[in-house]
Amino acid sequence: MGSHGGSVSEQETRRSKAKRGRINKIYKLNRRHGDRERRLRKNVKLELAKLENRVKYIVGVQKGDFELHTPGFWPRQHAFSTVFAVATEPAISSIGSKKPETTTVPLPSNHSSDKLLKIRHTCAHVMAMAVQKLFPNAKVTIGPWIDNGFYYDFDMEPLTDKDLKRIKKEMDRIISRNLPLLREEVSREEAQKRIMAINEPYKMEILESIKEEPITLYHIGNEWWDLCAGPHVETTGKINKKAVELESVAGAYWRGDEKRQMLQRIYGTAWESEEQLKAYLHFKEEAKRRDHRRIGQDLDLFSIQDEAGGGLVFWHPKGAIVRNIIEESWKRMHVEHGYDLIYTPHVAKADLWKISGHLDFYSENMYDQMEIEDELYQLRPMNCPYHILLYQRKRQSYRDLPIRVAELGTVYRYELSGSLHGLFRVRGFTQDDAHIFCLEDQIKDEIRGVLNLTEEILSRFGFDKYEVNLSTRPEKSVGSDDIWEKATCALRDALDDKGWSYEVDEGGGAFYGPKIDLKIEDALGRKWQCSTIQVDFNLPQRFDITYVDTNSDKKRPIMIHRAVLGSLERFFGVLIEHYAGDFPLWLSPVQVRVLPVTDNQLGFCKEVSKKLRACGVRAELCHGERLPKLIRNAETQKVPLMAVVGPKEVETGTVTVRSRFGGELGTILVDDFINKINIAVETRTAL
């Protein structure tokens, strides 16, 4: 009799197949899970390898140089460059060679190369001639050479990028014709006649401002001429047209007066060779990459809100962390050097600014006064008068001197909206201001102390190359010959004792005293005015401040103004561009980003983050994305350290650490990780 289920052997066979099917299914699921794990690990390794490659460009190269590697520009960071750029062409080398040979291309300056200055000045004239050939109604104004090239201002319709290309082609034609540059001397009357003949009103105004005679003109062939004192190259053919480029167009008021005509300013750059131009353009791209305005937005450091007004800076939480580090370092070092820290108001009665002379000589940079209870008050543009008032609060003896007071004081100065520029040109900023009241025979020691403090502060933030200038007495000044001589000698001797090289700017001092100005050099070799030390004979006299000498007679103290950073806003902008946003570990707003492999490790990651913060480490936890993306985000935000946590790390109480600059650091106990960070921060080294 048959059965629907079949024979016993058939049933066993079916059960056996079903069992094998279930086993195979489980095996496949496990294999897929294993493959998924392997793929995840592989993706993480690939992502870390990508990070390794990205980090390689940060490795230091020849000190003082940049390397422009084919196919990209790979700059050294956290180091100083000189005025040299290094253009690198691929060299014939064996497979696997680590680094191509380099060819150094020095970038001269107008100061170091008379030839370059002449080329740039002539390019401005050639450009003006080209513009008037293409746009006959354009009126010319002025066309000087500048640091990296030249510009010329025209009264004409707005120009486009397409117009710049046309102008450059016309310039090339003029250069190729090898036209002579001819100098001509004429009388003022003859110059007026010629200017009127070609209807150039701006040139007439320029002629009226020229006091010397005879009037000099420069001709390009017999086709175009300009009022000019020179110098120029002999012929247009001396210019390498492949070393010239027109860069941009901007608006500029005639004579810088916003009430006058808006002109079209064409900027160009010119060099002695095509190789120099290429090196400069690479340099320019690197400067663009480091622009503090873009980095400030990308890293969420600061902003300037239109609703609040131009030139007024909002410090975001991350930017505020860096500012706090700067301030705390500044305060601690000033206290160590014998300064008293003070705070003073942001406003004062207008009479105070009359006494100081600011209302008479500085009013165009001050905001309008406000009336409060029938008295006029003024936002402060300077901190000096406040510090003098504190000095005057009691009778001072020679035994009390020197008196050193320092303040991070916020001041407000009016700037035209067109001149505002990120953190570099603002309307409200905090000066690291200090004043020293001392005896005449204390000037040298006090200046030397300021120089030591300046070096200590600037080197802490990575600046150890300076350009120093000593400016001496101008024609118009206050104070006796004797005190000027003593003060100038004191500044000179302090610089000599310090061993710093410096240039003397004869007659370049302020009317109230000699001064030392110090420019710091950043990673691109650019120089930034930050520190200043000024001896003042004027304000002590205006405020009639005195001390009692050994004979109980009243004497006038010497007052020294000084700033090390200049302003916190400007210095922060320089810091951002110097490091390209890649702040060293001790200065970085976020030092560690904790990253879980999956959300299963989130609880442990929270404990790690909390412990890091409790130990003074600036840490944040990021999750909710796949690990490769979390790593990419940390890389984009330039976080120095990443602490990755997976199941094994949870089990062992460790983190797997990756350094942005040092690569994979391995798996470390959390406490050991914290100790390593604290040591690195204390010594200001990388991890």
C-alpha cells in the first residue's frame, strides 16, 4: 500500500537535504556577515591609507623653501619660508624614487631688483596704452608699481574678465613691437597744453600737485605718453610677455575719497622670467588656500554678521577657545615679567580725548560722540589716556618706577566699508596694550625687557623670524634734543644687546618719540606688522604727569607704549594663515575626536570623552555615520587626534589612536593616552 510521504529512505533523504540546506544557509549568512566585517575593515584601512597620503604633504622639506611638485602644490606647513619659491619639474629617476629633484626659482622684490621695478612700472604704462587703444573714451589717472606687480586706475565703464583677456593680447602686441621708452622734459605750460589737447582731466589735477620743474613725460614710441618721473626699461621688448599676467579688476575712489569718482582699477603682476611667474602663481594659490576668511568659515571659528555691522567680529566657540589660550598665555607671561594687569572702560568723556589730542589729530578715525546727561562721551580709539589716569590716581615716587601696566583693551576705530578685510581690518578690536612709566636711565633696561617678552610670546606661537626697524626723530617733533638722543640710543643699545639685525629709518619716528617696529614672518615668507615699542614725550606733558625725585622735586617720567601681538583679531588671522588652520595640538580648539566603529560602542565612547575633558583635554564625540565618513570629517575639520573605539577597545579599556600628522599610533590605554596628550601639550610638541 503506497504512502503520500513515500518510503522511509526517501523521507530520510528529504530530511537530510533540508538539514544541509539549513546549514548552508547559516554558513552563507555567516560568510556574508564575515565578508561585511572584512569589507568594513578593508574600507577603514583604505580610508586610513588615504589619510596617510594626504598627511604626507605636510612633512617638512628644505627649510626656508616651498616645493611645487608635479602635478600639485605640496607646501610645507608649520615652518618658515623665505622669499624663495621652489618650482619642481619631474626629473628622470628610477622607479620608486621618493622625491623628484627640484630647481630653485627665487622671487625677487622691487627693493632687491631695479630691473624688476622698471619692468613693472613700464607694464603699467603698456597696460594703459592698451586700454586706451581698445577703449578710446577711457580716462587715465595713476599707474604705480606695487609689491607683486602694478595697477592702473581708469575712469571708464566696468570691465569683465573677457575685457582683461583682450587687454592682455593688446599688451602682448605692444611688447612685441619693441617700442622705445623716451623721457622728455617740458615746461608746466607745455604740459598743460598737451593734457588739454588730449582731454585728460585727471592728469591735469595730477600736474597741479607736482611742485618740481621741469615736468617729465615718458613716451611709448610716438603713440602714447604719460606724466611720469620713471624709471622704465629702455624698450617694451625688454619685458617678457610670458612673465606678465592681468589678475583682477576692482573699484577704487579717485584720491581715495568716497565722495569722488569710482574708477576701474586693473591689477597685474610682472616678473623677470616665466619661471618666476609660475612660482608666484603657485605661491598665490597657496595663499588663497590659507585665506583666514575661508578657513574661519570652514572650521567655524569666527564670523562677521551683516545684521550687526561690518568690521565687528563674532568669535564662535572654537575660535573663542583659541583666543582664550592666547589671552591666558599673554597674561601669565606679562605677570612673570612684572606687569600689573588692569581693565578700563570702553567709553570716556570727550574732554579726555581733547587733553590727549586725539580729537584734534585723530577724529576722522573716531566714532561720533554721544550725549549722556548733558555731557559728551566718546568710544575709545586708544587705551593710553586710561592708563595715564591710573598712574595719576596717587602721588608717585622715583622709588615706584618703573610702573608697568598691561590690558587686553577693546578699542573702536572708524574704517571705510571698502577697506574692511576679514580679521585684518576691522572696526572693533582688542589690543594687547601696555604702558611703562620709567626714569630716563631706565629706558634701555625696559626696552630690553620688552624685546625679551616679545620674543618669548611670539616664539610660543611659532614665529621666530622677524624684520626689525628702528625709526628716529622726524623734522617736526616734541621734546628736547637731549631726551631724543638718550631715548634713541637706549633703543639702539637694547637691539644691539639682543643681537637682532635691524634697519634704521632715519626721520621715520613719531612726532612724540623714536620707536621700534617688528614684523613677523609667516610660513609663506610674508611679513606682518605686529609688535611696536614707542617712546612718548608728548602725553606725559599733555596730562602733566609727574613723580617726586630724590630732592622731592616733581619730574616728568618717560612713557613707553608697547604692543606685542598688535590686536587679537589680526594676530588670530595671521595664526590661521600661518598654520593653514592646522593648529598644533596644544593650540587646536578640538584636540581629540572620539569615533565609535558602531553605535554599540557609544556608551564607552561617552565615558572616554568625559574622562578626557575632565583631564583638561579638549575632546568631542562624533557618531551617527559610518566610520570612514567620521574619519573624513575629522580630517576635514583638521582635528589633530582621532580615538577609534571598536568591540576590542571596549573589552580592553583602550582606544586606537590616529594622529593627523604622525599616522597610526596603535592601541593605547585611555589613561596612557591622556598622559601622552598632557605631556605633548606641556612641551608644545606633536603626538
